[in-house]
Amino acid sequence: MKFNNSPIGIFDSGLGGLTVFKEIRKMLPCEDLIYFGDTARVPYGNKSKETIIRYSSEIFKFLTDKGVKIIVVACNTASSLALDDLRRNASVPVFGVIEPGAKKAVRASHGKNIAVIGTSATIKSRAYSIAIHKEIESLNGRAGGKPKSAGSFRIVEKACPLFVPLVEEGLLNEEITKNAINYYLSSVIAEKPSCLVLGCTHYPMLKDLILDAAGGNIEIIDSGVETARAVRDYLKENGMLKASGPSGGELFFVSDDMEKFKELGEKFLDRAIKNVSLAEIAK
Ligand code: DGL
């Protein structure tokens, strides 16, 4: 297939999508990756659907102009609100992070309550609830006969708007962050969910603290890990994997402040970041 050796495009509202980038790199070590972080316009999580679609479409064009073979919308907010629009006219396959996270949640929940946390825009969109219900219907349909109802479990969704700034400030082990986690999650944990979906790029950085707050008795689902798996499987099934060879190349583009991206991004990736450039986005 002509696309095999083209890069994978990954984008996010800023640097949070590096948690998804990291998982993709782990699962696909030979692939060339191009990451775009919209650091000039982050956060997306408190913006309107129209604005998020506009920003995402501009980045989408930037990545397709680079000749990518597939695009991963690493940002949960953009996946919740812009994915349908992006897919409508796309010339390459487009993956979001919601569907893979929702699928895993259904498998992990065993019919019990599911919790989802994310930005205000993601939670308001109810994208995870919709994807979870779709997955249940599809599983019921596949089992034969008419799709049954989703059952009596509840999906508990909660916006946690302070988590992103706390992570970006590097306050990962501070009391203020533990307090914020308890503040947002106490009502969620009271619903005794079997699993909790980290529906925002930054939340994997808080995974251990969240697990502690939940008393350890819950499965934490990282949408980034599930998305990386889905992308790998898709490329494999469609004969689009790059032929194995040396480790894949990496290019990072940002819309503002390369230094800050590098400094914080290295904390997200736990290693050095090279090849960062400032990008003009075509309007
Ligand atoms: N990347 C966003 C997300 O996953 C979080 C940061 C933002 O609000 O832009 O929803």
C-alpha cells in the first residue's frame, strides 16, 4: 500500500496529547509521528463547539498537507465535538479517543456503574455516554436478535476543570491537587463505579492520586492507551504499518512558545523532546 511509510499525524489542544503520543510510540516504535499542539489557543475544554471545530479543522489541514496516512485526534474535547465534522471530508482515516475509551469501559464494567471525568466541554457533550450506549447496543446486536436496553447501570459523568491547570503547573504531588481530586471525585466515588475513564489528555498524569482517592478499588481506563491499541490494530488489519526498521522519526509542531512546550512536554514523555518547530496554521 502506498501509504505505508507516511507518518501518523496526532494533534491536541496543547501538550496534553503527548500522553496519547507516548502510548502510540510504545505500541508502534517504527512509525514516523508528527505531533501538533495548539499551544496558542489551549485550553479547548471551556470553548464552544463552533470554535473547537474551527481550530481542529485548521490543524487537520496542516497535518494532511504533511502527507500523513492517518490522523489521531488525541484531544478528548476535540474528539467529543469535532470528530464527525473532521471525518466528513477526510481523505485519510481519523481516530478519536472517545470510542476506544468507551469500548474498554463497557468491557471492564461488567454491567456495573461507569464513571467518566473530563473537561467541561467533553462532559457537556455527553460524548462518552453516547459512545458507551452505542457500544452496548452493538454488542447486543452482535449477540443476535434485537438490541436490548443498556440495563440498570449508571454512567456518572463529572467535569474536573481544575485538573488541567494543576497538571500544567506541575503540581502533581501537592496537597492542592489531592484536595481538588477529592473535591471533584467524592460524589463520583459515592456511586461505586466499577471503572473510571480518564476522559482528558492530562488525567493520566494524576492516575495514582485518583486511584488513591478512589480507594484502589476501581479500574482506571486511560483512553490514550486504548486509542493507541485501536490505531495499531487498524494499521495492521489494513496493511498500513510501516515496514519494520530503525525507530521512527518524530516532529513536533506548536502554535506558540516552543520552549514551554519542550519543558513541560518532557515531563509528560519522561524523556527529551527534539525537533520542535513553530507552525503557521492556514485559516
Ligand atoms: N486536551 C484537552 C482534552 O483532552 C485538555 C486541555 C484543554 O482543555 O484543551 O480534553
